[in-house]
Amino acid sequence: MWILKFNIWAFLLFFWGQHTVLALQDVTADLFGAENYGTVAAFGDFYADKQTDIFIIRGQSELMIFLADSKMPYFKPKVNITKDIFPRDTVITSVVPGDYDGDSQMDVLLTTTIQNSKMTNVFIFWGNNQTLDLSGKLMLNKNFTDQPLVMDFNGDMIPDIFGVTDSEPPLYTEVCYLTKRVQQWEKALSSPVNMRSPHSNAFIDLNRDFTADLFLTTKGPKFETWISKDGNFTREEVMPSDPPAQIIGQSSFVDFDGDGYQDHLLPVCLDATCQSGAIYMVKSGSKEWVPVLPDFHGRGTTWSFVLGKHSQPLALHFGDYNLDGFPDALVVLRNTSGSGQQAFLLENVPCNDASCYHAGRMFQILWDQSDLGAIQNAVMATFFDIYEDGILDMLVLSKAEDKHDLIIHALKNNYEADAYFVKVMVLSGLCFNDCPEDVKPFGVNQPGPYVMYTTTDSNGNLKNASAGQLSQSAHFSLQLPYTVLGLGRSANFLDHLFVGIPRRPGETEIRKKEWTAIIPNSQLIVIPFPHNQPRSWSAKLYLTPSNSVLLTAIALIGVCVFILVIIGILHWQEKKADDREKRQEAHRFHFDAM
């Protein structure tokens, strides 16, 4: 009988979990207090305490690092780089935290321009025990035609700086290595590249061999894919070279349909004034562009992308807000029949239209999110795990008429279904317990690692998902220094989790390791040391309790109490029967005594 009751209770919990909706809560004051202004530029664990900090540009010439804290406001400005450090009329255009000298401490790279100049300057401030050496900054002795791509070009797990350094043809790419803080420049690719600006170059695995390849956006517009073979990049067309429209936004790479391969997502304008927009996708190895969101009709009007406002390129920012294993997106749209613009959440759902049949899935705009809709004049929106609980929340930037800087809004994701996830961060592997000055290497912001899992869902179907870590760095890509992969509502152990890192030139063996039976709702920190011996790689597992843990504990305690009650009743009945038998024995007539 108690088993039947327990099954009914479990069914009710499951039924309740299947009928939940997204709810957002404005927690801006809790996070920033009165400091909620500026442009969110990057994320990284500057303090090496396994909590992600926020890098914010103010006044176009000042950088503030907001460190995560356990007391309100949860993000406090502690480190800043002022405009007095730079030449006059300098404008900060992007921020890329990372370990550029290989000492396992976070450095900060800033790209800047001088007003009315088309060239990009690069400054690097070296990290020193959770501080920045502001007096010992390094300015690269070559300038770039656009913001560079930070990538691991030579597979030594130290970020390098890649881009076009000369504005006169032929436009060859160069890469700058900064090991031991000494500039070393080398020609990067075998042929010139006429890079588009703003570009959306990416360092991402395009053929699922767990080694990051190179994706370039060129003028035309066109795309180039350079595949890493034995650690060297060779130009191959693994994706279409021509986009589906002439006016395009920033390319993004996500595992859109959950097959383990990275898909190319591209927002486009279908006319010269962008009165009509769409989002297309092409799979790795395919030549066909498929619309996953063919139009933006809703609320009785037409919406479209915002072009040329506040120097923000047309871009999507991805994250799995409902942890179902399929990445969703945040985008800023404008009302083509009015003047309003706001951020919208695009949910990744199964395809219900003939146009996206080959993709299998599509985007669905959630028009009725009142908390997002309440933020007027939105400029940019991205995902961020505010409370380090594996659930992706949202940061939205908006423009206020009476303020020079953008306003930052923080929205907590109160998604009520208790879905599961695995959070993976791959470190550089240069050190862990033996780092210089006894620092912890959580702030290395490593570009290039590739993560994929395979498991079985509650219906017995094979389920997988993949993601690249920090595949893009320019033009406010706002990627997180870790990957959050949703598992849906299946609480099963992960059958297999694979992690791969870039190879050195000349290496034929793929650097990849597999872990099995990973606990859901956990964070896995991978230390790939030594780099060329994956069998020796280690991982640290940190559990993140969820609501289901509490419910399971309550159910388990209830079952134990119920069993104890039954045992007590049976024991009492047995004792009562023994007493009855003893009384009967005492009143029995003993004939042997006569």
C-alpha cells in the first residue's frame, strides 16, 4: 500500500514539473545597488574564487571589474583602469580577460581606438595575485584592422592574438604570442584574408574531432573555414562560403539540434533597410541554409533587427535557459511600425513548419515576457549565471535619454521546473596545486576546449549536446568562461562526457578524454595536464543541489518514517501476542503436578 502512495506522490511531482513556465525577477538592486550603469564587456573569474566576475566599460575610456561577493550588492566595483593610463582620445572597444603569459593568473586585454582612426590598438595589463599591474602594461607594437580574435593558435594552452595587422593589400593575418610577456609575431595563414568589419571570427570545432578549427568572415560577404589538421590550419569548405542574404549579422556556433555538431546560426536582413529579418542555420557538412525563424510577426505588428545603433553589431546571444539540452537565444528587436525596441527570448522548440523541416527544430519568440518587455530602449541582452547555481539568468543593457552610459538590468531566471544540467570549465592545465605564488588557476579564461555529453533520457532515447568554450572574443560576444549543458528532466547519470583541447602543430593524436557516470547538477573543472597525455587529465567535481534534492530527501525521509511506523506496529502486535500467550500459559492446568 505504501508503495502505491509513494508512486502517486512521485507522479504528482512529475506532473507538476511538466507544467511550468518561465518567470523572471528583477534583481538589479541586489546585484549592483546604485552602480548599475556601463557596458557589460566580458566575464571571468578575476579573483580565482570559482565565482564569475563582470567587466564593465564606463564612459568609453574606463574599465571597472565588479567582483562577486556573498553580501548585497553581490557585485562590487573593486578594480578599475582609468582613462589617464591611455593616450588622449582613446576609446575602449572590447575587453578579453585571459592568461596571456602562462602564469595561470588572469590578465586583461583591452582593444582601443583613437577617435577618427580605423586601426585597433591592443593593451595588456598583467595580473599579479588578483590585482592588475597598471604601471607595467604592454602595448602591442602592431595594430589590427579590427578587433582581434583571441585563440590558442599553437596549442600550448596560452591564448594568442590573431588578426589582420596591415590595412594595405595583400591582407595577411598574423598571430602574436606573448609567452613570458615578450611579443613574438608570426604569419598565421597561407593566403591573404580580406576580413569583414565587424567580423565574427570563431575558434570552434567544426567537424567534431574535438580540435578547434578557425572560422573567418570576409568581405563579400563570405565565409572561410580553416580546419585544424595535425595542429595546422588548412582551408576547406565544410560550410557554405556564401551567406543567404547580403546584409548579415554576427555568426554564432551552437549545437542547435542536439546532434553533437556545431551549427552555424546567422541573423540576416531581407531588405536594404532591414524592415524584415530572419535567422538561418546551416549544419556542419551541409550546403543548405535553413530558416529557423523566417519572420518576426507578433503583437499585431512586424519586428526586425536593430542596425547601426550604439555601435552594437547585429548579434544573437545563446544559452539554455530551460535546461532542456537545446540552446535558446536573446535578441534585441525594434518595432518597424513604431519607435520602440526591446529584448526578446527565442525558445528552441521542435519544428512545426515545413520551412525548417531539415533543421528539425526552430525558434519561437516568447512575446509575453512582461519583465523583458518592461525594459525600454534595450541595446543588448545576454545570459549570465548570477548565483552560480547552473541556471542561466539574464543581463539587459538599455539606453536612457538623460544618461551617457547604458543602464544594466539583471533578471533572475525563476524557471520553476527542476531540470538538470552539467557545468564544465576547462582550465589551461599549466598548473593546479603547484601554481606560482600559490594562486588558483580558475581565472585563465581558456579559449578552444570542446565539450560533449551523451546520455539516455527518461524515455530510453539517446540524448547528447556539445559546446565550445570561449569560441569568440570580439565585438561583445559576451561568452561565459564555462559551458552549461542542459539535461532536461532526466536525473540519470551522464553516460559519457568528452572534453577535447587544441593540438600543437605536427601532433597527430587528438587530445581528448572521456569521463563516465557524471552526477547531474554538478560542475566539472577539468585540468588537462599534461596536455598531450589525456589519460593523466584530472577533474574536480562540485555538486550544486537543486529543488529535486530537497524533494527526494523529503520523500526518502517520509518513506523511512512510514517503514518505521509499520515496523513499530508489527513489533507491538508481536509483543501483544507474546503477552497473550504467556498469560494463557500461566492459567493452564498442569497435570504433572498432581
